[in-house]
Amino acid sequence: AALKTIVAIDERNADEKERVEIVAAECHKQWSGWIEWMFSKMTMDEGRHLGRYYVDRWQRQANTHYADLTEEEKESDRIEARKILAALRGQR
């Protein structure tokens, strides 16, 4: 998936804002898969320790496509995308 994302960026000759959005959408997909895996490994009791608010929120976000997230939720993925793009450019 990461290679497809890099190819998509190159093929579209994307500007920086579009690059961030492409990578942020991929970050969200990766996080969604991870959080669903985490939930599958937890017992009900462990889920209660997280708190119903967080479990409900994260399940909703995991089941929501990046484009349909709130701007605040998208920004969280954009932050990660900017870190990845900086790393690819050899920056910190």
C-alpha cells in the first residue's frame, strides 16, 4: 500500500498539500486496520478500562473513510503524513 501511495503521488505530480492528503488517507487506513486488530485482541474487561467514550469514538473513526472525517480528525492524520513525507525527504 505504501508503494502505491508513493506512485500515486509521483503520477499525479502532486503539490505539497495534495501529497499530504494522499498520505494522510493512507495513514488513516493503516490506523483503522491497527485499531480494529487491537480491539479484536482485547477482552470486554480491557475495553472497559479504556472507557466507553474512547472505544466508541475509535470504532466510529475506524469505520469512517478519511474523506468523511471531521477536519479536526483529518488533521491528526495530516500530522502523521507530514512526518512521513519529511522522512522520505531525509528531514526530521
